[in-house]
Amino acid sequence: MFEAVESLIAEHAALEDELADPSLHSDQVRARRVNQRYAELSAIVRTYRDWQRLGDDVDAARELSADDADFAAEADQLATRRSEVEEHLRRLLIPRDPADSKDAILEVKSGEGGEESALFAGDLLRMYTRYAEQRGWSTEILDATESDLGGYKSVTVAVKAKGTPAPGEAPYALLKFEGGVHRVQRVPVTESQGRVHTSAAGVLVMPEAEQVDVSVDEKDLRIDVFRSSGPGGQSVNTTDSAVRITHVPTGIVVSCQNEKSQLQNKEQAMRILRARLLAAAQEEAAAEASDARRSQVRTVDRSERIRTYNYPENRISDHRTGYKSYNLDQVLDGALDPVIESCVSAEMNARLEAVGG
């Protein structure tokens, strides 16, 4: 059992030598990847060694139990503990999404529901920002279009981990489960009769692409510049600083107008474009490999929802996993861990079944 671990132990040792080489750190992209892989393998090696040690302890306790009955109970406890470690090791060995070690770019867009939907999109942005703060991640708004009442018609935010996160703890590994349509049921601020309305906002989550992940040929880009505009009350820019980039082969269009300079807006737009191209390439590869992987919802339709936020009942319900709780106020303040954990567990179980576990 666990024959594959021996080769992973050898790879772990080779990475350890590589990390000790000062020349590695002159290439930050490669150094980051080596660190991420080393952290992933360290968890496997550590758990495997615990499993081996517990096996030796069980054998020793059973030998001693022939002369002392107290050791029989200890042997049973050690065997139970070893079974738990074995299950954990099996889960660590399940093939992961290659993008799980990456940072994330998250887009929130208002949908059906007009101004109320835009306000809800703002609530979702705040929820993700608070969740990131609790995890020690940093957030950066790359582009935003505000609504008249202070919500967002659309907002794009980059979420970055500090250092090298443990396996399964990087922003994309956890936030990818947020992709889809989020439905809200509450009394809108614009509702004078106190009636509960239903509206929706869409969330798209992509792994942030490094330059080496996606090759973008400048000849494939059409770049347009235009004058930035904002909601009422903001001064209108007098220069063409906003940038729209069209990737001609795929038809993907990205625009940014948040920054003051055309160069800064172009850089932000390129970050979003690379992430979208990487997500599209991964989705195409996954579709070719298996029909089991469900793509994130692209339409903001109230009927195609992954989660419902019910304000009158203070209830949150995830329709994919069956998770339900009555602490919506806390979840909206960033307490997302239990909700996301239900999705992580469901994905792990599905992967276990796929590999015959």
C-alpha cells in the first residue's frame, strides 16, 4: 500500500537540495513553484512517516500484550489512530487540481434585480474581503463599476496569499467553490411596502496566471483607450486613461479604468486577461478529459443558483452540498470556513470515488 510514496519521498529530497541552492531564488517564479511543491510533498512525507511509526507502535504493543493486558487496550487505540492517519494520507495522495496552489482573481457581477442586485454584489465583495483578512490574505481591487446607490455592477478583485500556503490552503483552492450564481432574499432598501424580493449576483473565480502559465502574443491583442467615467458626483477624467483589451483569437474582452494612468490600467487588464485565458484553457482540457467536472455558471439567472442568502430567516443554504446554517450575519462578515469546508469535503469524496477509493 502507498507504493507511490517512495518516489514522492525521493522528489521531496531533491526539492530540499534545490531549495538550498542560492541560484534558485534569482528566478522568483520557479522558486515559488518549488516552494509550493515542497510544501505539498512535506505534508505527504510527514503523514507517511507517522503512519509507519504508528504501525511499529501497534506491533510492539501487541507483542507486549501477551504479558500485560494493559497493552492490548493501548494497541487498539494505536490501531484506531493509525487508521485515521491512513485515511488522511489517502486523501493527501488524491490528485489535486494543478491550480489549487495559485492565488485567485474573483469577479462579482450584478444580475437580475437591478439596484438591489448591485447592492448584494457589494455585500458579497465585503464577505470575501473579510474572509481574506481572516486567512491573512491580501486583496486588491483591479477594476470596479459602481452603481448609483453604492453597490457594484461589476467588481474584480485579486486575492493573494502571503508566503507559501499549505496544500489546499491557497486562495484559489478555497475560493473556486464560490463560482456560480448567488441568490439573495430580503427586503430591498428601495422597497416601500416591506416585501421580500429575490435577486441574484454572479461570481466567477479564476486562478491568477503567471506570465509563464499563459503565452499572450501582442499581435493577438486589440487595445483601445477611452475616457474613464464614474457614478454621479465623481469628476470625469479629461484624458483617455481607460483601457479595453480584446484577445482576438478567443474574443475575450477586458477593460479597466480604476487607475489614473493608461499604463496602470493596461497592466491590470492584462492580469485579468491572463487569468481568463488560463481558466478557459483549463476548462477546455477538463472537458476533454472528463464530463464530470462542472463549469462555473456564466449566466446570472435566479434559477441557476449555487447558494441562497435568506435575510428574514438569517439562513444560508448551499444547494450543491446541502449545507445549511442560521448564522447568515456571521457568514456575511467573513465566517465562510464551514460553508467552503462542505464543498471541499464533497470534492474530496468525489475524487476518492473517481480513483476507486
